[in-house]
Amino acid sequence: MDRRDFLSVSSIAGLAAIRRKKKTKKAKTAAPAQPPPPNRVQVAAGVLDEVGIPELQSRQRQKLLTAERLTELYLARIESIDRSGPALHSIIELNPDALSIARARDAEFRTKGPRTPLHGMPVLIKDNIDTADSMQTTAGSLALAGKPAATDSWVAARLRAAGAVILGKTNLSEWANFRSTHSTSGWSGRGGQTKNPYALDRNPCGSSSGTGAAISASLATVGVGSETDGSVVCPSSMCGIVGIKPTLGLISRAGIIPIAHSQDTAGPMARTVWDAALLLGILTGVDPNDPATQASDGKSFPDYTRFCDPTGLRGARLGIARQYFDISPAVTAVMEQCIALMKQAGAIIVDHVNFSTHEGWRDTEFTVLLYEFKADLNAYLAARGGSVKSLADCIAFNQANRAMEMPYFSQEIMEQAQAKGPLTDKAYLDALANNLKLTRTEGIDAMMAKDNLDAIIAPTAGPAWLTDWVDGDHADSGCSSPPAVAGYPHITVPAGFQFGLPLGISFFGAPWTEPKLIKIAYAFEQSRKARRKPEFLPTVNYHV
């Protein structure tokens, strides 16, 4: 079976399994005929546009909506937008148990009330996050297909405990975009190419591309992505949504296919700051299976929505990192509008707070990622079990299945990582020390202290580039690296548009300052109101 046939069979089988389960469950009670009437998909495609969690909660309380009906509506919307129509290919697999889980949440809601504000809410998670159910966890690679995880990741367990309905797994840049220097973001051997919902020939950015595209297209309430350097904030920016890359250790990485433990973290992705803040609180906590979370003890909050203050810009000291304003005059123009708006809302603007160490960590960052990828992936695969037990096995699988796994780009990054030694190597230890010195001590820490800043501001990235399988990504410079390498928090919020393509603005700062950043980001969002829903255009509208 070739890759295209494999994908087709997988997607059809996933949706069919959900429908079979529902039909079997309701066979005794005169269920509506299956499949639903043709106009049902059309209705579902519009009824959930831009609806946030507070409104859905209100409908639940008023008994106007159930978790089961909400799940049905999202599944219909996925069928009409992700599987057909624009065919975003943002979702790699649907959860065949989603409807039964939703019915159980409804029963609990009636008898005990909601567990959390996320109770009964369908959520999408990236396909590198383990779930102990019938769904796969593959990082988009066919090498890991066929054997579901034995235990839930921390993220999945927290979502279930909150009463959420895990609706499915999202597509991603295969191996979280750590396979080739000429990769195409949003493409995986298992999931194919994810499209940007604003212009279908444009890229959604990686590696949480599927989560970004799906949440922008209102295919679920909220989603979870993961980031090593830019993989939450870049797809959020290019797909016109909010992304939070938290402080390293705020969310446990246990059960997430890794790249590098010194930078990896999961993060919320949503259409609003409030929804993202809600999800962040659900996911935090100290996990004995991830030692990095010990540092979050006493520094995390179960509810970050309390920091969503519409007056949060008043008195905030914001430093403008001008060295990231070199993307294009149009991007700079949007940023200048945002700065003027924040100043008008009472923010204190401190201009030209540039990194004296700008980009001095680039080479050593890559060195650290190569070393940690080999060590961390080998440890994950050994614990996971299955026929693929190491990075070397992944490389061998790709070589043996070139037609499906390497039709457009190769795996030279994996091969470079395989050639590295243990984490006791001096080259690794020196590179890691350099990273932390330049991004923390002499970087963000120094900048924040010098001007007594609450946050640093910069364009998150440029507009989405054309998807190019011949030459790979054509990414503009962005500001993701300093907070990513430092392990510090970073929030991106919709800021405006260039030719109908979304642009995001970034707020990042000191560790454990998520409350402060959320307060600033929420106030900016409420003032700017830049988010607008995608129209799934075949290409850019140059007149917008």
C-alpha cells in the first residue's frame, strides 16, 4: 500500500469507526439514519465559527447544548473542512471513542456538575503526545505507526481529569521538524501536507502546524502543541491564533516524543487569550516523571484566566526588540500600529532594547539539539516498546521506506544526531552553557533588569510562505529563539494582516511570568481585536 492509499484508508476508517460506534450504541432507540442528512454538514460548518469556551459553557448550563452534540458538530465540521472541501489535512487521526466519552461527560454534568470549565469540551492534541487509547502516537512517522502508547502522557491525563473530550490527534511536521534542513513544515509521512486555512497554497509553519490550522479553522475548542524553538508560536502566528509557549517545567513533558529536554515544552493554542489561559491552568502541575516540573512548585496557577484584565496594559513597561523588525516594511507597519495602540492604552514603551548577544547562540543551539535528540529519543523509544527502539532504527526505517517517508526531503539532521556522543561530551556541555549564558544571563535577564521591563515585544514571524516541496521552507526571521533557548515564557497574539495573511505579535520575558504576560496579551487582544476567521482561499488575495 502506498502512502496516499494508507492515508485515505486511515482517515475513512477513523470516521467510520466513530459512526459505527454511535450507531451500535443507539440501535435500540430509533436513532437517526446514518449518515446524517446532506445539509447537516453545511449547518455544522458555520455554527461553530469562532465560538469560544465561555459561550459553549453558557449553552451547556442553559441545556441548549450537550457535549455529545458539540462533539458531533465538530466531527461534521472536520468532515466538511479537513477531510473534504478545503481539505486542510490538519488532523491525522480522530478518536473513535470521542462520542462515548462525550456521553459520559454529559451524564456526569447532569448528576455532579462540571469538573472544570473544560468539561465536555472537544480538544485536539498534537500527534507526538501519548494517549493510552486506540489512537496512535507517531510524530507523523510511519515508523511508529501500529502500536498505541501503553500509558497516557501527563497532558492527556490532565485533559481527561478536567473532563475534556480528546477529539483526535493533529498532523505535524514529521519528527517535530527535526529530520532535514530542507524540510517542508506541516508535512509528515503519515499525515501528508497541512494547509494554511487563510490561503491553501501557503504554509501553516511547524511543527505544531496541524494544531494551528485546526484551531484557526474552529475544528475544536482549543488544542495542544509542542515547541522546541518556534513550534507553538510560529504556527499560531501564521494561522492567526494565540499560542503560549510556557516556562520550561510549567507543563510536564512525560509521554511526549522529544527533541531536546533543555527546550521542549507543550503549550496551549487557541483562538483567544482567555481560552489559551484556561487550557494552560489545566495542564500545569508537578509531575514526578518530569524532574523539570519541580521548579514550578509554588509558581504555577490552576486558573490563569484570573489574569485576563482588559486594563492590563496600563503602566506595563514594554521593551521593543527592534532587531527583529527586519522582516518587511509591511510587517513593521503593523507592529508600529500595535505599539501606538499599547501606548495609548497606558503602556510605557522602552524602545531599542536589543540583545547584545543577538544570535550568538545559533550554532551552539543546534549542537545541543543534536546531542539531546539522540539521548532523549533513545530513552523514549526504549520505554515505549515496539520494533523501533532507537534513533538508529528510525533512520533505517526511513531508508527502507524512502518512497513513503522521503519523497521530498531526506534525514540528514537525524544522521548528524546519530553521530553524536553521550551528554557527558565536553562539546555538548560547553554548547549548553553558552546557550544559557547568552539567552538568559546576558540576554533576557539583563534586558529585563536594565530597563525594569514587564515584557519584551517583537514580531513573532513574517506572513506564511508558499509551501514548497522542491526547496523546502522559506521562513522569515522571527523572535522565537531567545525565549525558546532560555526556557522562558512566550505568548503570541494576532496583530494584523498582510495581503490577508495573519501576523502575530510576541510578548516574552522572565521565567514564571505567565500571569504578567497573559495580562498584557489579553489587554492588547481586547484593544486590537485583530483576529478574523479564515476563508480557505485557494491563494492570497493581494487586494486585502
